[in-house]
Amino acid sequence: MARLDGKVAIVSGAAQGLGEAYARALAENGASVVAFDVQASIAEVAASIAADTGQRVEGVVADVSLKEDCQRIVNDTVANFGGFDILINNAGTWKETPVDSSWEQTVADWDFIMDTNLKGVLMLSRLAVPKLRERGGGDIVNISTYYVLPARSNGTNQAHTDLYNASKWALNGFTDAWAKSLAKDNIRVNGQCMGATDTPMLRGLFDDNQLPPDMAAVVMQPADIAQQMIDLINDGRSGENIGAWVGYPIELPPTPAAHRLVSG
């Protein structure tokens, strides 16, 4: 399997859960990593990954929803590492957003979710593209959800999470358009779309952050999803939503026909 020696990666939302697993997997495969998050614990997380892997891993406090922070992350990465090759758009947020909530609450919820899940992806990626071109290409991976793929179980696109659902469906537009537009620059763009994974976001849905025993027995693990991301980057494909479902092997599927690259 190809390693990522000499590559530099940026991972958003990397202080815990999937983001931490992505940063660790990239470092384990030879990449240097800039890991950022709104949580101050990112410094400790990055130091732990660096100590365990022997790779250069920098932890930075930054908010992907803020233009100035996105600019700072990209500019500082170029200044400190000479450039970068991989962008993992992992940072995301979730909350219940009932359709019958008040007008004021709906607008506030829109800003809360979309600023991170969509605007942040747009800003960070737009800033990254010229830098990836300078490196002769690279990879952008947008972290989505299995909601955007053909359902294999009940419970997808739940009615009380319309804004979260909309934010992830909107990522399809970015992934599709960017993959087509940036192919000439050797920049590959994909989505990674997983079901129930043992993360703080999922645990936060339950009392005392404890998964129900039946779920805990089958839920996917962040390290396995992160390995799928590594396999995806090494594979070199572009313009796909790569799914991972509870109860199914976590692996890359055969490349679909061109007209089904993003929709699944």
C-alpha cells in the first residue's frame, strides 16, 4: 500500500472523534498534519499523535466558520510546511431543528449549522485549491453522511434534523462540481459518507453519553473509517461519495458509472 511520506495534510475538527482518527491515520501513514479545532484540547491531541507516530503534527485552535481563521490555517500551513497536499473537511455540527420551530430559532439554527457544515467547507476549500495546484495536485475529502446515499436501513434523513440533512446534501454539489472542475489540476475531490460511528457527536444523543448496548455492539469505529479515508486517497479516484454502513464491510466499492459518481 502506498504511504503518504512527504505529504502534508490539514484536518478540521480534529480534537476528537473522526477528526482525531483522521489526523492519527494520516500521521501513521507518513504525513505531517495540521490539526485544528475550536477546542483548546487540540494541542494535547496533536502532541499525543506526534509522540505516538514520530510525525510532525501541529494542533491549532481555529474555527472553520470564520473567514479569518480559515485564511490563517492555510497561510500558516504554507509558511510552516511549504504547502500541503490533503484537506479533510471534517468539522461539523448537529442539533435538532424541528420544522415547526419559531422563525427566530430557525434562522439562528441555520447560521449555527450552515456556517460550519457548509460555509466553512466552502471557505477552507476555496483557499486550499490554489495551494494544491502549486503542489501539482492533491486530495479534498468532504465528510458527509450515509443519508445522501441509497438507504440500507430505516432512520435516515430524520424529520427533526432538516438543516443538518440539508447541509450534507448540499456537500454533494461541492463534491461533484469540484471533482469535475479540478480534474485538470490533478486535484481529487470525494465525499466520505458513514452511518453510526462511535463518536462524541453520536454519544451526545444519549443520556450520560452512553450508547445503548445493542448499538454499542455494532457501531462502527473511527479508526476503521479513517482507514477507509487512507485507502481512498491511495486509490486515486475522484467524484465519489464513499459509503460505510453498520453491518457491512468498511471498504472501497467498485468505481461506479460516471453518471452515479456522487449520487450513489
